[in-house]
Amino acid sequence: MALGAAVALSAQSLPQKPDLPVEQWTGKTILLIGAHADDDALSHGTLAMLQAHGNQVYIVTLTTGNVGTQDPTLSRLQLAGIRRSEELAALKELGIPPDHYINLGYDDGMLEFEDHKAVVENLVFWIRKLRPDVLFAWDPGKVYQRWHKADHRAAAYLAADAARAAMWRLLFEGQISQQGLKEFTIPEYMFYNDYDYEDENLWVDISGFADKRIAADSNYVSQFGPGWIKYNPHPSEEEMKAMRDLVRRDIRTRDGKPMEGFRYYRGLPDAIGK
């Protein structure tokens, strides 16, 4: 592994920007791995743009989101169904087809206690099957581990570990010898965060797609203040306006343009955090 480590270290010297601006990408396969049904919301403008420009966007969600409510009347099964419906409605607004949404079915809030090997194997299957040109994921941290709340923290490391495992033919080799898949190395990464943006090195101009982000994010009624406390599948127009206004305020701007920020990385997964 010494040679592999040397190659990984050399990846640090590569310019950490894409060959073409993200706004010009076309014909790529994009895979986003998140913990919950709304984790992709931080990238919705970028995902809508990529889908509109002829890229294929896939979303893999690790949990069913079956715990994230303060409404005492909802069961886990009910909430899981609500979260799935909200996510599919959001993706429809972005132009992403429903069969590009994959939910792995783990319990919300308990991801870090799942069998790490089994979850990584599950993710490796989808990486090898979809063979993405770019992976979007929670940022595991640059140089030091980044703090995230539990499921996001687990999802960040599970995605990074799966990216590394997918490239080695003799890891989970049954997928290759019995399921017809091949080892695969993801060439590019777009890491996202919430509220802590110090490691961002790439800004994507989502002009023309900000309204799609607002429309998509406004489907997460069960996660919005009033709906989080007492779920109502038919919020008032006043509540919907408040939700859209909140999403609009959360969109950051640079030079007067709506933007989404990422930590872009290109190279072997060994050096993701370096």
C-alpha cells in the first residue's frame, strides 16, 4: 500500500477546482449520499442545474427519517412515509426522476450504531452500479474531523469509506464475481456543510435555479417549524409563505448572485481530508 499512499498524497498537489466550471458540466453521473430525506436540500440549486444540463442525478438516502418529529401523534412508520413523499415531491421540482431516488432504510438517529461494514458494503454496491463521475456528500473534514450531528457525522465517514472501498477489487469481491459489477474509483467530490463554511473552495452560481430550490425545499413540511411540532399535510398559505421566505433567506449570495458553496476535491479517496 506504500505506492498507493504516495499516489494519494500526490493528489494534494492537484489544483482543487474542476476542469470545467460546474455550471458547464454535462453528460456526467452525479451521486449524492445523505443521511436524511432533506440532506440534499443544501445542494438543490446545483442539482436542479445539473439535471437540466443533461447530467444524471441520483440520490441515496441512508435513513428513512422515521424519528425526526416532535409530533406525539406520529408513528415511525407514518413519519417514514411522509418523509419519502416529501423527498419525491422535492426531487420532482428539481426534474430528478423518482427512480433515481434510493433509500437504504436505516433508522433515523441511529446510523452510527449500525454495522459499519454492512452499510459500507451497501453503499459500495451503489457506487459500483452507478459509477458516478462526482460524489456529493457531507464533508468528513479537511485535516481534522468536522463536527456534525450524529447521522450527518456518520454519513460523512460512511460515504468516504465506501468511496475508498469501491476502488479495490478484492473488497466485497462477491459484487464483482457474482453480481457482475466492477471496481470503480470516483474521480471528483463536492462536499457540503450546514452553517460552517470555512473549508469551501468552490461556489456554484444557481441563477435561474434558485426558484427551483425554493419550490423543492418547501415540500419538507414535516421538518418546518409548525409541521415539526404538529404535522399538518395541508398547511395554510401563510405558513407556506413563511416556509418559502425562510428558504429564500437561507440561499447565500456573492456579488448579488444566488450561490451554493462546496469543498471540491479531485483525487484518490485516501486524501479526501488532506
